[in-house]
Amino acid sequence: MNISPHIFREYDIRGEADTELTNEVVLAIGKSFGTWLRDRGVKKIALGGDVRLSTERIKASVTAGMNSIGIDVVDIGIVTSPMLYWSLYHLELNGGIMVTGSHNPSEMNGLKLAFGKTTIWGDDVQEIRRIIEKDLFAEAEKPGTAERKNIIDAYIDMLISKIDLGPKTKKLKVVCDSGNGTAGGSIDHFLSGLGCECISLFGTPDGRFPNHHPDPQKRENLLSLIEKVKETGADVGFGFDGDADRLGVVDERGEVIFCDRLMALYWGEILEKHPGADVIIEPKCSMALPEEAERMGGKIVWWKSGHSVIKAKMKDINAPFAGELSGHMFFADEFYGFDDSFYAAGRLLRILSNTGKKLSELMARIPLYPATEEARIACPDSEKFAVIERIRDKALKEYEGQTLDGVRILYPGGWGLIRASNTQPVITTRCEGKDQKALQFIMGDVKKRILSEGLPDFEWTF
């Protein structure tokens, strides 16, 4: 079988839908993952998908593969990734597949694979590939079954039961940009259930994403949200990615609140109830986050980027909360520990309601250092990790650095991160300085190191 090894990535399986995730390939993935699950005693899985044009085809092929080796499939329809994760609890299942391309372009798609109550990653994903390559599929005495169940209303009811906005001094006005992704089918229902006024942008699901790319961590994709928040006098604006596991936030003035600083706000609430808790921080985050967490009594634990990696670390050290700059946030203090943008939005609304303050006022105490957004520079999957090793080795001869994930070079006035993406053929980089002069020096030094490897030139955004 002609199957691209690089579609088996660190956290999931992902590739170009029409050329790399063909029916034959997806059928084999279904048989392989089904074999892997059967070896661990799993006989039934949940299956969900996003709104991409290729998703229903991929779901049909993965169902056929699962059924062929005796695994029963419960299709829960077009859902967000958090809905798929929650279905494992609600339906009492220990396996699941979410078909989604997340925040990637519309021609891409992928499969997030779950075992137990969390997604698999690393060597487990590679084992799915090895089963295919060695043709080690299980054989079934009888084929599995396929059925459909709708869990969306039950999921929304569960969320509403977990978020109490308390005595309401006023009805919060919220603008939500679903980016034509899976959030559009249910975010209004959730927020109205909390007692909020919801103004919807691009809520009609459309896998072509005709209005803007569904990635709320890029400022360019939040322009309509910013404009609508200002126009309507809303208290806050929320942006969602394609499968609604990541959250973008805009305050009442139209200012983007990136997730690293937003996490510092959440930690203020959480550390009051969990004093001295471990605060997991990934290398892309602002230095404001560890500074604030330490000030509030948290214990800093630096860790790798990646939603599956961070969720695993949280369980290992029993951390109550963690998140990523990219907008994944994992609440385990009052929730299940998986990344859910709706729940994260609800927790922020609870803070706004309970304090009675504007979001900009709450964020004012958290330092806002000059920083770039995360830049992505094209680099082939086959080369990107070797490029990072060379940059790291040279940089550490001149500066101190953190090497958990790429290299975070520690300069006298800030830091610069250079790492290989685990989900795309790119090198990513971000810089931050205590002041503008420090930032300019760091940007120049980091850019020089990247271009010295023959990578294409790039521009910073802020």
C-alpha cells in the first residue's frame, strides 16, 4: 500500500485529504487502530467528525475498517473534538476517533485517536503505522456494528451544570466567531443557557471556511471579531478553531488576549483553591506567566508543547490546570482535564461575572511584554529536527537555554524560541523582550540563526 509515513505525527494522524488520506489508507488505519484497541480489551468506540468536505468519506472508511476486525462504532455525528472526548465518559467507552483537520487548511484532514479517556501520542501513534506496514491486522469472528447517537444536547446540559455565573449584576454580552467550524452548531445554545447574550459570527458550518481561516491564535483571523466587539459594546469576544478545542479571546476594547497571559488570569482563581500547585508551562509562553504564577505561590514545571503531551504530564503530576499559547486549555480542577474551548470560555465568563470588572481591568495587573507572534517558516518534515539540533548546539555555546522542546535561548533581556512543529512541515519561532530594545536585539539574533540554515526569509508579526 502507498502510505505516507509522515502522516503519522506526534499527536495524531494528519495529511492532505484527497491524496494522503484516501479510502484505502483510512480503511487500513481503521483496521490497525482497531487491532491495537482489541489487544487492550476495547470492543466499541465513539466516532465524531468536523465539518470538512472530506470528513464524512473518511468516517465511512474508518468505520468499515473498524467493523471489519470486529469493533463496534457509535457515530456521534458532526461534533467538536471536546464533544468526542466527553462521549467517552457519557457513553462509557474506552476508545474513540475524531476526524478533524483542526486549524489546518480546508484541504487537510486527520484523525485524533483516543484510548481510555485521553488521546494517544508518540510511540503509540507510530505503532498504528507499524501494524499497517507489517499487515498485522486482527481477524474477527463476526463484523462489528455501526449505530448513530446524538450527544450534543446532553453535552451542553453538562457544561451549563458546571458553570455558575453567580449573582448577575448585568447580562454579559458575548460575540462568538465560530469561523464556520463545528462550534457554530452549539455555542449559542451554551451561552444562552448561562444567561448571556450571544452575538454570532460565521456560525453556519462550512468546510470550505469561506470567511477566514479557523485559527484564532492568528490576529488576522480575529479582525471581524474585534470589529463586532467594538461595534456592539460587548464584554468579551471568543474565537474558535475548526474543531473547537482552542480558544481565542478579545477584550471589550478589541484587544487580543493571548492564551499565555490569559492562563495567568485563570491561575489567579485556581491557586487560591490549590495553593502551591504545579504550574505546567510550555516554551512558547510569555515570561509573564511564570512570573505571575510564582508570585501567587505556584511551582513552575517547564514542559514540552503539544496537547497530548501536556495532558499526559498533568495526569502524571496531578496538576489542576495547564494550557498552551495555541489556545488549548485543560481544566482538571472542576472538569475532566481535556481541552474544551466552550468550558474555558465559561470559566472566563464566571470570573467576569463574579468580579464585576472589565476584562481589560483584570488583565492590567499581568505584564504585557513586547513580543512577536509565533512565526512559521517552511521546512521539510525530513529535515526540520536536524535543523533545530544544529541551531540549538550553536546557540548554547553563547547563551543559556532550555532544550525540552527545540531551544528557548535565554538572553539578558528576554528569550527567543526556535522549535520544530510536530504537526506541520515548519519551524516555529517566537521572541519576547523586557522592552522594545531587548526585543529588537533578540529578533535579529534569532532570525540570523534561522536564515543561516538556508530557510526562507520571513517577517515577524506582533
